[in-house]
Amino acid sequence: MSVTVLEGKNIVRDYHVGGGLFRPSRTVHAVKGVSFSVDKGKTLAIVGESGCGKSTLARIITLIDPATAGELFIDGKKVDIAKDGLSKEMRRKVQIVFQNPYGSLNPRQKIGDVLGEPLLINTDTPANERRDLAMRMLKKVGLGPEHYNRYPHMFSGGQRQRIAIARALMLNPSLLVLDEPVSALDLSVQAQVLNLLADLQDEFKLTYVFISHDLSVVRYIADDVMVMYYGEAVEYGSRDEVFADPKHSYTKTLFAATPRADVASIKARLAKKKAA
Amino acid sequence: MPLLEIKNLTVSFDTAAGPFMAVQGIDLSIEPREVLAIVGESGSGKSVAMLAVMGLLPNTATVKADRMAFDGIDLLELSPSERRKIVGKDISMIFQEPIASLNPCFTAGFQIEEVLRFHMGMDRAQRRARAIELMKLVGIADPEERLNSFPHQMSGGQCQRVMIAIAIACNPKLLIADEPTTALDVTIQKQILDLLVGLQAKYGMGLIMITHNMGVVAETADRVIVQYKGRKMEEADVLSLFEQPKSNYTRALLSALPENAVGDRLPTISDMLFEPAPSAAGTGSATGAAS
């Protein structure tokens, strides 16, 4: 039987932009009532252009920011960090991987300390166990024990993203939010990281919320797809439904804009160029 | 006569661990009105080769070539001041990060007019008129108003349009676009690519497109050069590259596209690269420095 890990009902997030002496304050509706649910071991992909509220939604799901209105359930339990604050137990359940692996690692922290930190803050694991767990996790994500004492600048972009993924997995979360994890990476490195994510999902029965603007990546990794546009979910359904029959005009624009790398479309383009 | 002709270009950087060869013997030529794409992952030396053409590399770089000629002018013989008359006028370049490549202290209008003042010697009124014309050409709404905007007041797509306006201000013969859309959304990417290809056709420029995105190559290029670790792996026209890739590396690149995934796993470059990789002095952390 499938278990619902994450459920959101009518999530709203407003930001108040403070006015000045002669300027009235404004309210920006970043997320306007979005509902979704994800089963255990599945991947929900959220697609949209920059500024459509997908990262705001990621922050709400990761329990960094509270929602202005609406209900969020994680493992069937209602969570409201605005009222109750965030317990360590909840933090262990949800983790996030950010977009830019160059910005999300502290340049003064060794990789071993990066990986040990979640355990240090959220659990009372003794130091030697933290070290063992960090070593084991390094191997899981395809790095070695020799990387334990290195600093982030000694790694390439793909390796750093592996470290960020390892850090997110240190607490054995059930839900992992991935905010554009591969958009800063090269094609070949992107393939490696996507493979790693797929392997880890199988091994730990992880649930992913995968945020991206690259439809070809989404098609590869997602089970369900939600398309956001100006804070609203304009399309939500299983991957095959959305890709086979996009309904909203924005989704269609998005499909049309994605570059196609097949021989037929190159032929069509060259023929058109010749005619012009 | 080719617009740009490069024979046996080598670029090396002096590092603490000895010289690092970023580009190892690249041949390249582009005809007028042609769109050439250079594809490769980061560290393959694709940007460095073009920066060498522009003369924008730092002092630690050593550029050697048998021939490097633009429009019949030997770039290796030129003095820096003579080169500055060509670069930015007849050859111009667009960079990857639109917001970072504009100067945050000056308005978009000032930065467009600066090129016109330096290369074309136009007076104030002519510059203003030409700047407005350029802004319209690259598809910025309210050009008169936008001339007074600073880079931080514009979106990434708009900044990239301003960069393109600066690059085409003096009607260049060759435009080099270094990953022009990597930092942008798909929908904006489409608009910028259409704009670049449209301008290329309209003004008959040569266009060199540096990218790691095979989709971008498929949508824009006439001819493609595939580069890996500073060496040329393959050169072909776009159709035959996608239909019958010759080198294993190209095949690997094409199969790493997520839309080509067969089954659950994406093939990666290391799975596919049977032929021994060309020996390179640095690996790992050195690749970051070259990009």
C-alpha cells in the first residue's frame, strides 16, 4: 500500500514589501493556494520559470519558512512552524539540496565537518560515530574516505553537489527537497548526479520533491509533475499525462521552448533556413 | 577566405604545479555568415580558445599558434592597441553570466554608448539614437526608459539582451557567444537563441556558439566542433553529427541527454569512453580553474 509522505492543502505564501515614507507597502502573493500530495518512494517535479514561486514552495515544504495559510502534512502529521516552531524530530524528516553547490558549502569547513554537522545539531551521536557515519555516507555518494579532510574548494561542481546530497542524507530523512540540483552542472556530470539520485531513492525509499526548469530532466526523473505559473499550479498530473497532453497554454509554451536534439527537428530547421 | 582561421592553437597556464595545457592544438575556421558551435564540458578549453582570439586571457597564459588570422589580419602580430581597435568592433563576445558581465555602476544606456563612442566616434545625439535603435533591435520594451536602468533593475534575460546590444553595436563581422543562455530559463533561452540567430541572418555575421547543451547546438548550428580536455574530438556539420557521430565521446555526449535515456539509468561519459582519454596534465580541481 502506498503511504502519503507529503501533503499540502491550499498553501499560500504572501510577502509584505515594506513601504517608505511616501511609498505604501505592498503584498506579493508568491504562492497562491497550491495543493499536492506525494507517496513514499515517489518523485514530484515542480516546473516553472524563475519567479513563479517554486523555490518559495520548496522553502515551505522544507520547513524553512512558514506558509501564510493552508495546511502542510508530513508523514500524516500536521506541521505548522509558525505556531509550534520546528522540532529536531521534524528537521530529521525533511532535508534540502540547494541549486548552487558553490554557494551552499561553507568554504572554511572540512567535508567531514560538513557531514557531521547535521548529526551534531539534531542528535547526540558521539564524535567517533559521527565520523564513521560520515565516512560511510561519503562512499554512498561515490566519494572516498580520503576526501574527509578536504575543503570545498578542492572539489569540482559535480563532487560538491554529491557532498550536498550526502549532507542532506546524514539524518536519514524520509523526504528530500531538491531545488534545481543539476542546473548548475554539465551534461555529463548531470547524468552522474541524476543516476546517483535514482540509486539513493531505491536504496533508502526516499521521497523526492524535485524542482527544475529543465523538462528533459523532469521527464527522466519524475512520477508526478506540477507546472507553476505566477504562483499557481496550472497543471498537475502524472508525468505521462502532462507530457502527452499538456492542457494549459503556459505548459505548451514551455514544451515549445525546450530545445530538441533529434535528427528530424534539425532537418526541419535546416530546410526552413534554406527556404528563407 | 575564412573569416577566422586558427591553426594549431595551444594555450597553457602557469600554475604552481607546472604548466597546465588548457588548449592543445586546436584548428578552427569559420566562414562569413556561418554558425559554428563549439561543444564540450567545463574544462574542455572551449572558452579559453575563444578568449585567446579576443586577447582577454590573463598574463599567466601563454598563447601559441601557427596561424591566427581574422579577416586576413594576423592577430599574433598585432600590438595591444591595434588589437583593441578590432576587438569589440569587428569581433565581439557575449558572456555567460549576463548580470555579472555588465558593470553595476553604470546604466545600460551608458554601457551601450561607451562602445559607440570608443569605436565609432559618434557624438552624443547620434549615440543616443543608435542606442535606442539597438535596444529596439534586441527586443527591449520602452527603450528610452530602459537606457537609464541599472543592471540590478533588470531581469537576467533583459541584461543578456543589453549585452547582445553592446556586442552588435558596431556591426561586428564575428560574434562569439560563450554559453549565452546557460544562466537563463528555457522560455527565455528560446527567445535569446531566436534573437541571436535572427540577428546573425539579418546582418550576415559569423556566429560562434560555445555551449555544453546539445539542444542548443541542434537548434542553432550549421557546423559543430566537439572538444574534450583541450583537444578536438570531432568536427562535422550538424546533421551528420547527430545522425552518425564518429567519435565515442560525441556518442557519449548524445546518450547522456536525459531525453535519450533507455531504461532507468543514464549512460555517463565514463561508461562510454572506451578510447583512452588524451593525456592531460591536470584533472579534478584543475578543471574548475579553466572554465
